[in-house]
Amino acid sequence: MTEQTNFLSRRGFLSAGTTAVAGVSVLAASGLSIPSAQAAAPLVGHPMAGAIRRKVGAFEITALLDGYLDISGEMVIGYDEAAAARLRQDNFVQVDGYRLPINAFLLNTGDKLILIDAGTSDKMGPTLGKLDQALAAAGVTASQIDAVLITHMHPDHLFGVLRSDGSKAFPNAELILPEVDHAFWFDDAAMTAAPDAMREFFQGARQAANAYQGSQTRFSSGKEILPGITSVALPGHTPGHTGFRIESGNEGLFMIADSVHVSSLQFAKPDWGIAFDIDPAQAVISRKKVLDQVASDGLLVAGSHLPFPGFGHVAKAGDGYRFAPADWQYD
């Protein structure tokens, strides 16, 4: 496009700006009043519901924000305040402590609507439980969901399959659970050995799973669960913690689930864990393995606790990694 026809060329922009300024000066000198803009609309006071959609081949995947959870550095295994302070500064962390978004993802394959994880419902406080609003923003109702695919059975991933009255939140959906995780959360000996606070996790996981007893499937790792969706074992955070490799045509996405909780820390310090890890040492092994894989393959990733909408790429950086949020997908 030539400079004569391109209004946004540097010369065109400057000359247009000069003309505009000159016009305002003439009006002011003539004594004519310059019309003011109308009063601004009142502030809404809260963000819009979180729902951002992108394509992966012929699939559409929509990030859905259930809300957020604030934690302190004490919740990070291996935490060192001096190193963390540098990383907070490098990552422009604006809150005291660390804010973990809770992301779910809606996959539309053209044949099915599959919800990957289900948020928290009303089980974890007022900053969470916003999945219904996000689904509405995406133009989807809970009754349209064909399947709810669970990465692991922690409260922020599973408890949203129930409403506050204990009824199914997704009445027409099949609940698809990792069989290793199911075995763990239904193990009475494991529940007895768990700290008191964690026993509520066991009870809640059982209640949620049992509500879908007549429409429930369990999967093993390394299997194609649904067309284009393959499970990948990432144990440690929970025994059956699972990622999903999603492929359509020549495009792919790796759902890394809870491999990373605190993005401002754990990409640079992959040896640092989180207090929610049931086997912290194994979680580190799984985290490094999956981050090495996606960095090597250049795969787009999605994460349950990556900054919303949770899409991006991972690259090696020294002894750790760095996360690059995905560009906006324009079409």
C-alpha cells in the first residue's frame, strides 16, 4: 500500500494530527465552544466472565475461568524467599503472596462438547465457583455438555460436577475419571492415613463420583479416551494426575493440568513443588518430563493454573524453563 493511500503511515498520521490540532485552535480562537464528550458510563466494579476461545485444527477449545485462590510462599515446597523475590520482580507479581487461577477448558470436537475439569462449585469460597458464568459467556448451558473429563480428583477440578444441593451440575454428561486416582480416593486406608483436613477431599471426591455412578467411565493412561484425546500419566500431584494430548489435523495441544501451579516460580524453579502434592518428589519428575517434552516439541500447552486463559508455549531457560503466553488468535 502506498503512503498516499495508507492513512497510518508516519507522515499521514503526523499530518492528520497537525490538521486536527489546527482545527481545534481555530475553533477556540473564534470563541466557539468545543463540544465535550458525554459523561463516562459508571464503573462495573468486577471483571467480565472469563471465556476465551481458540482453534486447534478443526476443534475449538474455550478457556473458562472458575476464579482464583491466593496462597502464601509457605505453600511452595522448596521455597526460598530471596530467589522468589527476584522472580516476583521479574514477573511483575502485583499481589502479596501468589494468586492461582482455576481454569477449566471446553473442547468442541464438532461431535461432542467435552468439559475438561469442572471447577469448584460453592465448595472453596467466594473467589471461586464462577464456571457457570464463564459457560454462559461462551454461549453454552450445562445441559449441553456431553462429557466431563477429569485430570485428577482434587476439589478445584472435580467438585464442580455437583450443585450446592448435591444434584448433578451436568445432567446429560458422562463423567470420565482416571482409574488410578479413583482407586486412591476410594481407598479407606489412604483416607484414614491422611491428615484431618484432607479427609474432606476424600469424602467430597467420593460424593461427586458416586453422583454419576450410572454415567461414569474410568480410563487408564496412554489411551485414546475420545477421538483426538489421549491420556498421559503425570503422577505425583495425585497418584492418577493426568495430562491430555489433544490433536486435530496437524495441530496439537498438551493439557498439562496441575504440572505447574505458581507460574511465576515453578517454570524457573521446576524443583519447587506445592503443598497439595501427594508425592512431591514424583511430582517434580513428572513436571520436568512434561515441560521437557512440550519445549522440545514446541507444542501449545494449556494449564489449570497458568495465567488465564492458560494457553502458551514453554522453552528451556538455563536450568529451568520460561513460559510464553500464546498470541491472540485472530481467526
